Amino acid sequence: MDRNEQRGRLRARLGDLDVQAFLVTRLPNVRFLTGFTGSNGQLLLTPDGGVFFTDGRYIEQSRHEVPDLPRTVYSGELAPAFAKAATELGVRRVAFESAGVTYKAFTGLSGSGDFELVPTADEVERLRWVKAESELLSLNAAQGIADDAFDLITGKLAEGMREREVAFELDTAMRKAGAECVAFDTIVAFGENAAEPHHSPTDRQLQRGDAVKLDFGAVVDGYHSDMTRTVAFGELDPRLLEIYDVVRRAQQAGVDAVRAGAVGGEVDRAVRDLIEDAGYGDHYTHSLGHGVGLEVHEGPMLRTASEDVLPEGSVVTVEPGIYVGGLGGVRIEDMVEVTAEGCRVIPRTTKELVVL
């Protein structure tokens, strides 16, 4: 990915924002624009250059990860280093990320000199919606690791295993296969626990007749995968079989509705209508999906009120679910790449009910 090209896209926004520079502080956005992977880095971008900030822990790392920008190494707070750089660059009106600056940091920055700080929202995040080819390769690799982990864990599931044990096995499998880390806290839910959309694994043991909900992902080159599958450990309650069929059809309706130019809220509605018509509207308690990339949850959003227009080359999840207290639940989730004609489903793992 051409970092300078990405910075150029943000530079093109400076005039519209009526600012002389842009201070980028959210780490996913810093990584997108510079390639820096450490835990402390900021970018002050100007129309014809910029400055990268970090601390002494990252002198060598930033030297090879951010070789094409002047670098300022500071200790303590960012504000004095920012003030010095901004003064030398002759900028006084600076955009900043409202979601990436605490009130304490804001008061420090604004009090460090004669600066006007202009809040912005989602400026860099929107640049990240459309994935470059290298980003798609990383996303596909992360999903491939998750697919392989699914194959491994479904071959290991045995009566008496605990949710925490299965989550550990999934995480270990992904790390052994080359994942930098897991994409989020792995969800493993047996039986009645699957009625909780974001269940935290417990010592609940696997029993015959349980639905097993698995929501997990891997990270490769900073890019996340996100997949959910629900499998049957033995014969399921007929009510769960009906729910699985509804979710499976709803998930396919969502996949069929995704295409470049589609509006997030309309895609969500296509799925929600099907679930409501089946009588389970009160048991579908979350939005349909979200973008995936350097963050596991990013734009564009697929939810009821979303006006996000899906661009070609973006990657979103399609993940309807039905959850019934005391019985269990079913969720099926794919990452899909938005194309002009529709979308490309990225996981290779089947969505037909797997009975173990």
C-alpha cells in the first residue's frame, strides 16, 4: 500500500476543513497513514509534508517503519513537541480527531501555544473503507487462518469440554497458524449460553444436544477477520433447527443485498424483514454488520439507521442472529468484499448446519 498516496488523500481534505494541518492520533489511522505499528505514535500532516511523533521506545522501530517522514522523539506529554513542530511549520489552525483525543490531551494541546484546534469525525476512517489490494490479501490471509482453526476445533469438540477450553484451543490454533494475535475476545457459547450475543466463555461443559456458537477471528499484518458459525453437537431441539433455517436464509438475503452503491440501512432492512416475518423480530437484537480492516469494527455500518453507501472494495460483515433465553441462539457471520455486481464471500467454511 502506498502510504504517501493515502496521506495525499487526507491532504486533499485540508482545504475543505479550512485548516492548515491535521493531527492524527488514533493508532489505527496512524498505522494506515505511516505504517507504524507501535503503541505511541502521532502524525501532524501539512499540505507539503508533516512530522511523525513517538517516544524513545520506538526510535529504531519508527526509523524503519516510517522512513519517509521527519521524526520527533519526545518524552512525557505530546503537547510541547506538537507546539514546537507546529510553530516551525507555521500552522495555527489544526484539525484533530475528536474520537482520538481525551479532554486532558485537548487542554494540553490547545494550551501549548496560539493554536486553534478544529474537531473532526471519521476523516481518516472513511479513507480506510476501500481496501487496497495489499489490504485485501491480509484480510484474506486472516480469514484463512480462522477457517483452518474452525476445521481443527470442530474435529476436537467432545462431551465435557468447557467453553473456556474451546476458546483457548481456537486462540492457540490461530496463533500457531501465524496470526499476530486474535482479533477480539473469542466467543464460545454452549446450549442456553448461545442466547447471549456476546457471551464470555465459562466453565459450562459441552453436552449432547447443545448448539455451539463460535465467534472468532485472527489478525494478519494488522488486519482482522471476523466469522461466526453455529454447529450442532448431537441432535438439536426442533425449535433451534427452525431458528437455524431462518438465520441461514436471512444471512443469505443479506449477502444478496450487498453491492456497491447499496445503503447500509437498506441491507439491514432486507434481513430484518425476513426475520420479523418469521416471527423472531424480538429475538434479533443487534445490527446486521460493520466494516472490517485495521479495526474489527469500523465503517461502513449495516444497521437500521445507517446512511452509509457501500463503496466497491470495502469489506463488511453480514451477521444476523436469533437469541431465545433459556433455549439458545444461532448466529452466522461472513466477511464479504463489496463488488460492483454484488459481493464476494471471503470465508470458505460452510454455512450449512454442521452436526457433530
